[in-house]
Amino acid sequence: MKKYLVDDTAYFVNAKGSGPILIFAHGFPFDGRLFEPVIDKLAARFHCVVPDLRGFGKTPLGSNGHNSLGAPRVKMGRFADDLAILGSEIACERGNKGEKIFVCGLSMGGYILLELLRRRPQIIAGGIFCDSNASADPEEKAAGRNYLADTIDSFGVHTLADNMIPSLVSPKTTKDKPEIAALLSDIITSQSPEGVAAGSRGMAVRRNLVDLLPTVEAPILVLGGADDKLSSVESLDAIAEALPNGSRATIPDAGHVPPLENPDAFADAILEWHSRISQ
Ligand code: MLT
């Protein structure tokens, strides 16, 4: 892994391939390992950049990963700014200052992609919006996220993994690929309670960006697992329709984490879309 100084922290990043920059933003509470199975295939077309987001995996939370009272909190805009800094750093390193970036965001990563499109549309060449939504949390859900942040120290990440995993994978994954649930458990239980609290508080205060969708000019591929219990096929169809340059693909035999559950179909959907928008 390579280290990049981003704002007040050091982002740990895996990078592979040549072509336009494609940065991957993982979901909550995961890290860059979420995308590992799709990178080899996509590296033939893109320079794939897979960071652990601030507070997750190996990337420290940093002092800017806290609210004004000192509690861990990373807003989606902070993550978005981090990725913009990382993208421009990598573009400079490649001798291509000002290069636009592609961003693939899954679930929480999708919230981050929308924040990038709101704050810095000029740097986005295109986006892949996976298993996510554009709305703010209803009050009750936001309260649940704050409760999780306040109690994760005592409940621990093992309880979090046990609670989450059944809703993350498709029935076929559960039956045919038990190793995926085991990997998710490894990923979730390796996160720090502090990072989990920060992401959870950040998601609780995210904006409703439904009204942003019709203003997005960049081409966006909306992807989702056919059996995702957290982002329904219908809700993702509606997002693709609201985007002026939206495309849509559904990944069979996958729930909320298609890059792990059906990596070939996930990578093929991105390659097919990129060929189409590049013509
Ligand atoms: C994720 O995978 O990032 C989470 O499901 C996002 C969320 O809790 O809204």
C-alpha cells in the first residue's frame, strides 16, 4: 500500500492499472478490501485507486475527523474533499495535472460521490453509483446511527458484524459462497470503534441530494445487486431516471456488496458502460 498525505491524515491506497483515474469509495463499515476482486479486471482499462477512507482500514481518522466537541465524526463532504485531494495528487504524480477523475462509490461511497458532484462537478469525468441512495436519513434512522456511534465502544465491532452481515449478502451468496460472509466479518471486525463512530455520525447528518440528481451533467452508471435489501432495484431505477446522463445495470446473484458477491458481472457492467460513454 502507498501512503498519501491528504489534509491532516495519511491515506493508505492500493493502486493498479493504466488509463483514466478511477477512485473507489467503499461502504460502511468496510475498507478498500471491498473492491479487491474487481481490480484486476478493471486495471486493464483504468488506473484503479483504492483507498481506505479516513478512519477505516489503515487510514487514521485525523484531527479533522472530529466534530467541534471532539467526538469522532466525518461528514460526507470531508470524505469528498479528501478524495478530490487524493485524485489531484495522483494526477500530478502521473504528470497529468488537472486530469478529471472517475469515482465509484458503494453505499456510503455513493453518498460521497454525490457530495463530490455537488461540490466539485468540474473534476468528475464520470461516476458509478452503487447500492446507495440520494436522500437524507429519516429522523429515526439518524438517531439510530448516533446511538451506534455512542455505544460502539461497549457493544464492539463483533456485535456490529453479527448484526449487519445477514442484511448485506444475497441468499445465493449465503448458500454458495460462505467465504464472503467470513470476509465481511473480517473486514468489519478489523475496523476501529472510533472510525465506525465517525462514519456513523457523518452519515446521520448527510444532506438530502435528491434535487441534485437532475443537475448532474457527468455520465453516471447506477449499479445495484438484484437482491440488495438496503437499496431496492426500484429506488435505483428512479435515481438512474432522474440523472440526465444516467445508465442502469443490475448485478444478478448479489445483495449489497456486488464487488465481492459477483465481481465479474460488476466489472463487466463498468467496462461496458465506459466503452459506451467513450464512443
Ligand atoms: C454502507 O454499506 O455503506 C451502508 O449500508 C450505508 C448506510 O448505512 O446507509
